[in-house]
Amino acid sequence: MCDITRMRSDHFEAVTNAQTESELEEARLRAMGRKGEISQRLRSLGGMDPEERKRQAPALNALKSDLQKAIARRKQELADQALAELISKESADVTLPGRPRRRGTVHPVSQTIEEVSAIFADMGFGIAEGPEIETDWHNFDALNIPPDHPARQEHDTFFVRNRDPGRQHPNVLRTHTSPVQIRALTAQGAPIRVIAPGRVYRCDYDQTHTPMFHQVEGLAIDRDITMANLKWVLEEFCRAYFEVEQAELRFRASHFPFTEPSAEVDLRCSWKDGRLTVGEGDDWMEILGSGMVHPKVLEACDVDTDIYQGFAFGIGIDRLAMLKYGIPDLRDFFDSNLQWLEHYGFSPLDVPALHSGLSR
Ligand code: DAH
């Protein structure tokens, strides 16, 4: 009997001291495996005389069952311990400051849109938006470009299948931001002063053309707006954008269906050793198209042309970015090259504002 007491204390001790699942399994096998001490003793019951068997059998069976329970308990304890350790190791301290491994940068196109928006916001222009998939009415007809107009061909339009059975015309990927003039005017009416920066699409690809690029549209309609206002606004814009004291503009007569009269605008500049200087020099660089909004455009938006008139302009944003930041190839803008983005990108924390300097 005292032999069984010794067995109990030995095996219980082994189970309690097991520190890992495999140690616990070893202890179990030593007691109750095929060659384990308790198993062997149970097997030997058959050869005992009945009296002895009567004394030992209940004690051995009780020992076996108690030990099984102890093993199950210990197993659970070890699993709980392991989990607690894992949790304490993996817990995240949410009060720690972030430590970004790689800092993202603001793309030069986004930076330029921010800068342009800040400048025009300062002059009282709101921001208007329109869809990139446009109806051909907004993109062309309402802008005084009827179906047979040669300007339609010049736009290298991407057409989008129109699934609306009620409409015969295809939609288009907008070829310019000018349709936002139509949407803003129809929605808000006159007077209005907005710019509309955004993506536009044309089927074209070389060093200075990509199938997707960016423009910013400007529109100001009121009772007494003239080309003089247009000129002042654009000069102010160029001064602020290129961060120079003086910007001199030259208006060249041109033609756009949606403006009359129309002007292409050149900026006085000089190029020395591949570097651009704005505001002085003997060169002129074309930077945008503009004009007085054509009465037909105003009529398409139900604006009373006896009362209201105004100007519009369209600027290529990508080219503005290339000029200011010395980026030679337009296609690099859209290559997602991380090295390029790190070199030409801007800090996300330096939001462009006129009072603190546009680009720092
Ligand atoms: N929509 C023209 C283009 O994409 C640019 C433009 C020219 C816009 C003159 C205007 C404007 O608003 O008045 O080429």
C-alpha cells in the first residue's frame, strides 16, 4: 500500500513540475503509457491473490483517475500560461508615437493643384467638380462645339459605351475641364467665380502628352466682368504661382469655340542653362487658353446674357508643375517610380498657403 502512496507522490510531483507540454507528456507516459508504472501494476493485478487484488485494485484505479485529472489540469495551466506570455509580448502600446519606416510624399501634380487652389481661393474663387465620364453634351455641345465642328476631331476623344437605352450618344472621358463650367453654371447660376482642377483624357502619348493629364478651369461670371479682370487675375496667379515679384503676360488672339474673343496667354521668361526664370528675359512661353465666355455657352446654362458676362480660362497643371519644379518628362509623372516620387515629392505636412509660402 505504501508503495502506491509513493507512486502517487512521485507521479503527481512529475506532473506538477512539468514546465512544457512535452515534459507533461513524458510524465504521463512514465505513469500510464504502455510501459508506465501504473499501467504495469494494473496489468499485474490479474496474477495476485484475490485478497491482495481487492486491496490494491481500487487504490490503483483511483490513482490512475486522479492522475488523469491532474494531467488535464496541468495541460490547461500550461496552455493558459503560454497564451498569457504571447499576449504580453504582442500587446501594442497605443499611446506610443508612430514611427513610420517610409515617409510618403505628395505627388508634384497634387502639390500643384493645392498651390493653384490656394492662390485662386485667395482671390475669391470656389472649387467646382464634375464627373470624368461626361455626356458629349456637357463636353462638346453646351460648349458651342456642335457634332460637325472640327474641334471635336482635334480632341482625340475616348468614347465610353452608353448603356442607357434612352440615349443614343456615347459618353466620353472628358477631354478638358471646360464641361465643369457648364455643370457649375447650371447648378449655381450667375454670378459665379470657380476653378475646377481635375483629370482629363485624350488619346495621345509622347514626351509631352499622356492619355490622362490634368487641367484647371477658371470661370468668373458677373454683371461687369471684362478682359481687364481676366488679365489681372492671370497676372496675379502667375506672380503667386512662380513666386516672383513681377509677371508679364502677353495676350495673343486665338480661337476657342466656347470663348469670344479668345486669347492664348504667354508669360515673359528666359531660359538659361536649362533653367527657367519667370518675369524677365526675351522669351515668351505659352501657358494657357482663355477668353470671354461665348453667349451660346451662357445660354446653354440658362444665364441671361443681357445681364451677365465673364471670362474663362484653362491651364495645363502638369506643365505648370514641370516648369516650376524642373521636371523634364511628363510620362515620369505616372510611372509610380518610388525614387522619382521621393526626389520630386513634397512633405505632406507642408500644406501650400499664400501667407507661409507656397512651396517650401
Ligand atoms: N478647354 C481648352 C483645352 O482643353 C482650354 C481652354 C481654353 C479653356 C480657353 C477655357 C478657355 O476655359 O477659355 O484646350
